[in-house]
Amino acid sequence: MENCTYNSFTLRLEGLNVSEDSVHPLFLFFFFSYIIIMLINAGIAVLVFIDKNLHQPMYLLFCNLPVNDIVGNSIMVPRLLIDMLRPPSERLISYYECLVQAFSTHMFGTTSHTVLMIMAFDRYVAICDPLRYPSIMTNKTLIKLTASAWGVAFVCVGILLGLTIRLNRCRTLITNPFCDNASLFKLSNESAFINNVYGLTFTVVLFTASIGSMVLTYTKITVVCLTSKNKSLNSKALKTCSTHLVVYLIMLISGFIVIILHRFPQYSDYRKLCAILFHIIPGSLNPIIYGVQSAEICKSLSKLFRSKPVLPLF
């Protein structure tokens, strides 16, 4: 029978259950993935900031994704790497650090949806109402859209964690490689009915709003492209929308795999690995996909790395 230590401020992370032969290859994979995420996302964000040609609503809204990827991975991945090299008995974490990690984890997932939703709105206005686009997507609108994407996520995740904080803790083992809301409220022997109801409602509403907005905007964009004879407009719409859609589908599929595996306890090790990949894969691919597809970003990169002619000394 498990010994109960009420409201302990020291918790233990279960971590990944991998063989000794797999620890170092997996560590190197996560380490280099983290370095790539930091460099590419920071590079894209700085590029958009310094290049005035990229000071357009589409790129300014996209900058929310690199920021989200940097923050979400910086709080989760370094701690994960450290724990992978520790024996299970030494994978200790303070309760407050665990709360911060859980908050950032859920903020990362929620903001990924809300940011892609406001980006879909931008593409919808640009393609379906191009004449009014400059008057609609003003700096004020961009600030409102960005604030709403982060603000909605902050409030919803804050309530989610607030419901968990109110519970007394009896256990100390986090059955996950990192802290999240479900792992935290499972530490309690008290009823988590409200937590489960809110968590399920939150997830359903988020996914419904996210998928619904994508279906609605892309349906209207498709109708406009099919009825328009403007080949230039259709080509531009196809390029920008396909990029946005690919990024969204990567994030959506990664999230669905984690949710589905939650229903199969026998695959808990795969679920843990997929939960980590949910942070790493979109964070690695998002800037690459946008960089390759965007002519403006490619142009800015070529200007940045173009070698300057060396003047002769004599």
C-alpha cells in the first residue's frame, strides 16, 4: 500500500521507460532537436523583426508561433534532458516548478490552436476581401488578434490549473516525463469530477472552434478560388493556404495521437514519447515550412546571407 504524504512540496517524475542502450541516442535526438528549434525559431522571429519587407500582417501573426515554440520547449525539454541522465530515484521536482511546467505545457498546446485560428482569419480576409484587407488588418487589429490568442489561452489554462491546485495531494509520483494537469490532479485522493468535466469541455470547445474555423475559412477560400479567373490570386492563395494548412495538420495530428493514446494505458510509454514529440515536431517544422514556401522570407534570407563584394586594397 502506498504511503501518503499530504501536500508534499517535493514530487518525483517517472520519466521515460527506455532501455539503457536507447538512453543516449534518444538524449542526442532530443538535444539536437531542441537546438534546432531554438535557432530556427529565433532566427525567423529576428528576421521578421529586422526586415521591413516582412512587416506584413501574415508574417507578424506568424511570429506568435516561433515565440510559442521557444517558450514551450524551453521550459519542458532542458528539464527532460537532465532527467534522462539521472536515475529514477533522483528525478525530483518541486511542486511550484511542476505547476509552472504544467501551465507552460498547456499554454503551448492551446496557443498553437488559437494562433493558427487568427492566422486563418488573416488568410480569409486577404483572399476573400482583398480590397478591404489593408483597412481591416491594421496594427490595432493585429494587436487585438494577438492579445486574444494569448489571453484566451491564459485564462482557460489558468482555470484548468486553478481547479487542480485546490486539491490536496496524497501521492508524490508524476507518472509522466514532465508535469501536466492530469498528472497533478491524479496525485489527489479527492474527487476530480469537476476537473474532468472542465478539462473535457475545454478540449472539446477548443478543438471544435479550431477545426470549425479552419473548415469555414478554407471552404470560403476554396469557393472564391474556384469562381475566380485570376490565376495570380489562385496561385498565391494555394501557396499561402497550403503552408498554413500543413502546419495546422501537423499540430492537430500530433495532438490527436496523444489524446487517443491516453485511452490505452498499455501504450503509456508510446503516449509519453508522443507527448514530447508534440512539442518537438511542430516546433522544428513550422519555421522550415513557412521559410521554404514564403517567397518573401526566402528573399530576406538570401539578402542576409549574400556575400558582400570585397573591395581591393590597392
